[in-house]
Amino acid sequence: MQLQATYPTPEHQTAANVIVDYFVSNYKIDAVLLANSCARGKATRDSCLDIVVLAKPDQSRSSLRVMESDWEAFEKSNQAIQALYQVGKYSVVHPGFTDGVFVPIERDEAAGPDDFEVEVGNFLAYSVPLWQGSDYLAELRQQWLPFTTMSCVNKDLKWLGGIVSTICITFHFMLNAVCIFNLLTGYTMPIVNFFKLCLSHAGLIRSLTINGFVKKWKKS
């Protein structure tokens, strides 16, 4: 999926430009990124402006804590940012600060996305660089995106396969119950033909569903 910066109003774009200039001019950083709705082309007048500042975790870069503490004063004093706040219901700036150190945590497969997956997704996979001062962002993407992409695909395939397998097992039980009823009563239920048809195609349905999912993922 090709991403590009898409601003719903001139105020969003002006504020983004001002914020980039502020961080680039005052701090030693590696990149300024646009994330979430404005990066995905889904922003509206009410959308917030999500900006992420990326700085390597070494002494040659500015401290994330310093940038974060300085932000509040700049936010209150800057006219472009205050003008953005008057545009829509939720049109505020959400700044994010990261050193690019992402730590995966072992979790149960049934649990939802964790902070690691959300951060890698928002900061690396679905962000648009507004300014880059080094190759650090490209290095992080090369390091993490293949891992997270295959990990998510494997999880989705496992989940999908489990769902379809459960459906197949359910058909087995229902068909057996109907057959036993027929043997005991001597009555042939028309619905048994339906279950036989579903059962005969269950394996094919499972295969086509998973293969279709893989093909769709490869195209995206």
C-alpha cells in the first residue's frame, strides 16, 4: 500500500510544516513522521494530526524526554497549532517520541495487538516521513517489517484455519446426529442431503479460503 501525506485542511498542513521545522531546527533527530489518518488518506476536518519524532538512542541525539517536556510550551505559543485546534472537533496535535527500540513480548495468540505491534505498525509500516536526516528509519523498516508482516500473516492463517476447521467438525457431528435419527426412526430427512453436500465440500472450502487470503495478502 502506497502512503502519502494527505491533509484535510490547510490548517493541518501548515501545522505539520511548522512542527517539522521546529523539531529539525532545535534538536538532533533522525526523522519526523506523519502517522495514522493523515498518513493513510482517511483524515477529515475533525481528525487529529499525529506526528512522530524519531531519534536514535545514543548521545549524539537529543533526549526524548527533553523534546517531550519542551513541546507543551511550543504548542501553547505557536499560532499555526492553535489555529488547527479551532478547525474541527478533534483537530489537535498528538506528538509521539520514539528511539526505534521495539521489544516484542510473548503473548497468548487469543490476545489482541500489543504495544509492540501497534508501535511498529504506526511508526514504521503506516507512517509517511516528512523529514529524514539519516537512514535510521529505513534500517528499522528493514529490520522489523518482514518479521511483523510474516508474524501477523501466520497468526491470521492459524486463526482462519481454526475457524474453518471448527465449522467442518460441526458439520460432522450434525451429519452423524441426523444419520442416527434416520436409522432409529426409518425416516429420511431431506436435510441430510444438504449436510452431505456441505461436508463433501468442506475441505475444498477450507483450502480455497486460506489460499484466497494468502493471495490477497501478497497483493497488498
